[in-house]
Amino acid sequence: MLRAAAASTAFFPARFAAAPAAAAAELRPPLLRFLGALRGGRGSMMLGRRARFCSNSSASDSEAAAAEAEDAVASEGDADGKASSAIVPTNPRPEDCLTVVALPLPHRPLFPGFYMPIYVKDQKLLQALIENRKRSAPYAGAFLVKDEEGTDSNIVTGSDSEKSIDDLKGKELLKRLHEVGTLAQITSIQGDQVVLLGHRRLRITEMVEEDPLTVKVDHLKEKPYNKEDDVIKATSFEVISTLREVLKTSSLWKDHVQTYTQHMGDFNYPRLADFGAAISGANKLLCQEVLEELDVYKRLKLTLELVKKEIEISKLQQSIAKAIEEKISGDQRRYLLNEQLKAIKKELGLETDDKTALSAKFRERIESKKDKCPPHVLQVIEEELTKLQLLEASSSEFNVTRNYLDWLTVLPWGNYSDENFDVHHAQQILDEDHYGLSDVKERILEFIAVGKLRGTSQGKIICLSGPPGVGKTSIGRSIARALNRKFYRFSVGGLADVAEIKGHRRTYVGAMPGKMVQCLKSVGTANPLVLIDEIDKLGRGHSGDPASALLELLDPEQNVNFLDHYLDVPIDLSKVLFVCTANVIEMIPNPLLDRMEVIAIAGYITDEKMHIARDYLEKNTREACGIKPDQVEVTDAALLSLIENYCREAGVRNLQKQIEKIYRKIALQLVRQGVSNEPAQEAVGVTASEEPTGGDSTTVKDEKLNDPAVEDASLANNITNPASEEANEVDLRKEAVVGDVHPTEASKEVSVSEGNKGKEGAKEEAADKAIEKVVVGSSNLGDFVGKPVFQAERIYEQTPVGVVMGLAWTSMGGSTLYVETTKVEEGEGKGALLLTGQLGDVMKESAQIAQTVGRAILLKKEPDNLFFANSKVHLHVPAGATPKDGPSAGCTMITSMLSLAMGKPVKKDLAMTGEVTLTGRILPIGGVKEKTIAARRSAIKTIIFPSANKRDFDELAPHVKEGLEVHFVDTYSEIYNLAFQSDAETETS
């Protein structure tokens, strides 16, 4: 039906008072009348001493005025306020109203002498109030609404309670109202807003009418009390003192005092209690408790609790306000001082404003590049600088323009690094960092040679393809060093956003240029070497196709005017050397692959891995682990066993991991025995072992002196490997030998008791002893790296009937595989073919072709042999868990079937590869180098390749071809003659 205008009672200012009352207030301030009423006098309350409370603004003047006015205060009325009541009498009188319309108050009770505006939503109720006012009976009963059961009045729950009150009628509404309320005068009605003025307390006795709710009431009066009671006086003094402090904090409450006295007359004890409770911000239930209390002393006591709580809230408010004010004033002071400092510096010419400083910085950047910078770029920069001066520094467009100018001016327009055109110097650098990779090195040297003849170089796009770990990424850095170019690398593996390549539009929040612009800013030159890694693993997402975006970047005809979305000005990338890396070039889109010059990097053979491990990996690992060359030796036999049994992959990444594992274990053993190579300690020279260390380790010079503490604590290389401690539980005082200790030092015994001698004696002995060297050989390699990972690929020393060795290419390099054929069932007309070994569709088709061609050849060689017509053949390619596909096993399958059909094994140490047609022609295959390496690893002596692959084989390095008998064939009949001739025939031929 109605709701309060605010969460707490709103007290209207004195504008609602009548003019005569205001005039009277001016003649006699209400605060002074309040104090006078509490002062002793004829028939007055005789409080016994002066009590003043005033505002903080003019405390001394108010007290002087209060002292002067108190002498002139006449005696006040009795407790009912009959003599000095300022309420204008109406007809009928308030005490004659025994039946009133009930108005529910949702938030706070209405106290006598206070105004309260409410909104009446119920039109029927509003109309009844208007009619009462017209009949000169402008009164209603204001009653506080009870909280619903199970709810807390201190918790805000929205407008649900108000909605439920509006819906209640009659008895339901009566049950929700407190019995004690206030008789309220309707002072004004504007629309649905009704302003009430409280007069006196009421108690509901019974309901008269349901809609609108009308009730009978009894008028309540305070219980009789003794004005001279010391407890009441003391309580009232404390209330006055507390109110005095409260009034100091808010000038608005002084207006409440004035308004209250204008309508209620002078203060007495009951009115003092009502006033204190009304102006407090206490809970509505506590205020209702004050309203219902008729005992004056108890009411004063309740009010005192409320105003005391109000004092605490006021203090908390002041502390919060003070803290906020100090913070704001500090920030404002700092801001003003900074502005004054800027103004002073500007006047003295020491500093300019932000926009001027920015413009000067950008102009200074571009000044040194003006001669080399393209005219269209200079024009854009000038336009943006002019635009920057017109923008406000606080606008978002200002920051966008500033960032744009920052990128435009920082790029190296026309700034090229001086290139190295010395071919011999470049060759030396490339050989220092990488062993082998002759194709890549040759191509870079060709690039340098062309640049030397032309006097300048153009950018190229080179793609290095090969298995993981062969040095594709690391060779890029070496090429940059050889060419004296800046190096920048970024990976596009999994990249699915075109904006990473070509940048974002400047209109987007947080827009950034693409990778190429970031590259130019980072390196500071316009001709860097850019390595684009993992180009075969480009993604494709909802933001476009990055592979298509790279077409412009990697096209020599287009990247002269490469357009980044963020910069929106053409950039010349024609001098940039792009080097891309990929594992499988088939995964690169054809249009992109067409723009690149592909250089295939095959895997390393065993000899190459030996050189790389000895000259690069071992040396770097030893230095990284802090081990000196004379403390450890890894034999060639150990490295060979490591390569063949643990690291067969095409690259050397896993080989590096295994070497690091060996040296880490050796380092741990040395430290456990007290060996330390720290240069900070006192060092004396120690004679190193005179025995050779094997491999290239003899060429490494150690310039650091050995620590005497090393030899002192050194049971040095009498170290037991952790993996074999249980098997070698030998007393250290007698013997503690690790693996293959050097022969000249194997007989040395180090006593533990010697290690416990005094420090000086140990140093003397250490000076005479040499550090025993840990030797890692093939016999103890397993103690460092565990059991071998790979077994020999060669299953048969001499292949039996129906088994032939083939050659395959894998992403890890080359490998050998066997094609096994056996007869399952024999009977007239039962010829069939069963395939196993996880073969792909192409390989299954090759098997069908092999059966057809083999049947034709067998018919020609042995017309009476009906093997294929009457035998069910099972063809298997181990290992069964490895997926296999491709056409190059065709000739191997034919040979296997013919071997089974004729009952003849093929020639020993023979491997073959090649695709076969139905007419018996042998077609070329790929991966010649990888397959040749695999054959060498399996100790194969004779290899059969298609004739079309002779050019590929001739390009191989001599050490790869060494010791191999290679035959190039055009038809299968040539393979038949090579595979099934006897050893005697072979020697004769």
C-alpha cells in the first residue's frame, strides 16, 4: 500500500513550520529554550546545573548567548507541554480522534514532533486520506510493520517485503502491524506522496473496517515520574551531553532541534528521549521499543544507548572521511606540484609538454633515416605527426597514433648490415659448428659467391627438410654468423591466426604488427636471416589460413612490397634471407612449397655420428659438466656401441642426451669422492696421465690446474658405479675400480686411512700422485646408460627360403625390413594370398602385383611348376606393430614369393628396393641415402636400386658408398639373375 521514501527517517527542514513559529524561533533559539527547560525554575524541572549543547561552529558565542538567555527563561509548562505547545489547534482536536485509518510504515516508526513523507500506492487508501483532510479531520494512525518470521531486519532483501505489504488487506495487515504507533497529522498530499507529522502515541484496540484498514485506538500517556529524581536527572544530563557531541558533527541535526521545538514546544524528559531516538540511525525495532516504552526513566535509558552508539558511528565516519581526505589531498597536492614543475620547466625551456616531446622524439628517430626512408613512408609519418598535435592526450585515438608512430619510426628503413663475402671465412665458420651437411654449406657458399660478383645480395627462400635432430635449426644460426647477418627465429608450428603473420588492424584494441615487423624492430637491420621453424606444421583455424598468408611473405616477386595490416605501408623484404625447416615436405601446401628451394638433409651414418660425437657433443658436454679431459675417457668402442645400440635415429639429438647422461653420472661419482674442479681454491700442478685418451680427446688442452684436494679426497677414479654397487661390494680400502681403468693405473690402491691423514700430509701425497682416469668402454657402457634400446635389425645371417631383405624410408631415417613368405595350404585350385604386418593400401596393391608378376616369371622359368595356382601363400612384413605403406617393396615381394616357389634362398647379404609394374619394369624410389645408410648399418654388401636412382646414388659422399656393391636395374629379370645366382656364378661374373 505504501513505502517510505528512504531507508531511514527523513526529517523535513524548517520550511514546513509556520511563519509565526519561525519568528518566535528567531526571538528565542530552540536550543536555548531546550536548555532553559532543563534548568531549574519556578515549577520547572530544576536540573540543578547549567547544561548547554551547541554546534561546533560557534561554541563560545552560543554558550555566552545561552548563559544570557537562561536568566530570562520563564517557567516552562508541565510534562504534557500544555502551556507551550506550538501545534496549531485543529477541529477536531487530536485527542478526540478515537478511530483512525491505519498507515503501515515499512522502515522506521514515526515519533511525535517529526515529519515523515510516505508514498501511498493503494488508490482507495489515498482517496480516504484526501477525504479526511477535506473534512477537517486530517489525522491517521502510523504503525510500524513487523518483520516476517525467519527474517532479519538488518539484512537487505530487496523489495519483496514491500510487495507483500502492498498485497495485504484487513486482518492479515492488522496482524503485521505493531500495536503501538503514532497519531499523525496529514500536512500535505501531492500526488501519491503524503507528508505526516507525528503528534502522540496510540495503541490499537480493535479493527473497524478492512479496506481501507480502519482501527479504534487508545491515546497513551507517559507514566507519572518524579522530576526531582536524581537518576532521571543524571540520565538526562548524559543524554544531553551525548547529543551535544552528536550535534557538533552535523549541522543538519541542529535544524531538527529547531523544527521539533516549533511543533512540540519546549523539551522535557519524555520529549528529550523521543528526540534522541528519532535522530539516531538505530535499527527500527530498537526505535519501536523506545516508542512503546511509557516509563520515562526506561525510555531515557534506551535513548542513551542509541545516541552512544551514534557517537561511535560518527567517530568511525570521521576517521574514514579523514583518511580519504588525506589521500585525496595528497594526490591533489602531488598533481599540483607536478603541474607547477612542468610549467616552470617549460618557461625555462628545460622541458616541453608530452605531445611536443613525443613529436620531437619521433622526428629525431626518422631524421637519421630520411635519406634511406621511402617517400611514401615519410609522408605517412608527417601526416600522423600533424594528427598527433591535434589530439588530446587523454583520448584513445592519441594512444593509437602514438603507438603507430612508434612502430613506423623504429623500423630500420634502408639500414642494411655489412655482409661477409669471404667464401673461405664462411666455410671455416660453417665447419666449426656442424659436421657434414655439405649440401647446405655448398648452397650458402654459392649465395655468398653470387653476392661477391654482384656487389650486393638478394634475399632467398631456402627450405631445409629432414628428420628431427639433424641440425636444421642450429645450422640457421651458423649461416647467419657466416654471412655476418642478424639472426631471428620464430616457429609457425600450430599457428592458426593470419594476424600473427600480417598483423592486426589498428582499429582493434591491443593491435600489434605481425612477426616480420617485430623481427625488423628486434634486429635493427633490413637484411636479417629469418629462420621460420616447423613450416610443415602450420595450423588452420577460424582466423584464416596462415599458409596462404605466407605466400606473400615468401614470394620473391611479392615481398618487395610486403603489406602489414597494422603498418599499412609497403615494406621491402627482398634483402631478407629466409630459411625454413620441415620434417616432411609433403605436409607443406604446394603453392608454398613451389616458392622455396628445398634442400634435403638425410640422416647421419655411423661414421658421421662418431665424428659429431667426438668433435662436438662430447667436448661441449664435458665443459658443461665441469669435468676435465684428464679425468675421463670415452673410448671409440663405447661411442660406437652407443650409436648402434642406443641411438639409431637419423639425427644426433638422442645421442647428445645419452652422452650427457654418461657425463652426469661420472660427475656425480667424482663429487661423491670429494673431487672438485673449482678454480677459486688453491691449486698446484699435478702430472696428468701419459697414456692416450682415445679419439680426439687427446687434442683438448686443459689450462686449469688440478686442485690438491682433488687428489687428497680422490679415490679419484677408483669409483664404483651406482648401478653396480651391489655386485661390487669391495672394501674401498683394498680396491675400488670403475669399469675399464687405464692399464697403467689399474694396480693403484688408495687407502681410506690415507684419506684421513692430516691436511698437509694429504697435499704432499696428492702432489706426487696422478688423477686416475675413468674410462668408459663398451664393457661398462651399460652401467651408465642402461640396457641397449635397439637389437640388431638383421634377424638372419643367411636368409632362408621365402625371406628377402628390403629397404625402407622412415621419418627417423632409413631402416631394413624383411618380407617373409610361407605356404599355408596346398591343393588343386587353392591358390590365394594372405597379407599381414599392418600394411597400407598401396603396399597391399604391391603384393597383388607381385603375385601376378611372380606367377608370370615362374611360368617362364619353370613351366611345370604350378605353385601359385595350387598354393595358399601367407606374406608377412615384420614388425607387426609398425604401420607400413609405399610401393618400393614390390621387387622384394616378388623375390620372396619366387624363392618360396622354387625352394631357393636368395644371395647372402643382399637387399633390394624398387617399385614394380605388371610388365616387370622397375620404377624409381625415394630416400636413396637413408636406405643406403640402413644397408651399411646391417652389414649388407649388395644393394639393388632402380636405374633411375643412379644419379641420386652418385651424389652420395664417398664414405657412404664405400664397401658396397650396388646394381642398377630396369626390369625384374635382372633382379632375378642377381638374387638367385650361386656364389660360384657370382665369382665368375
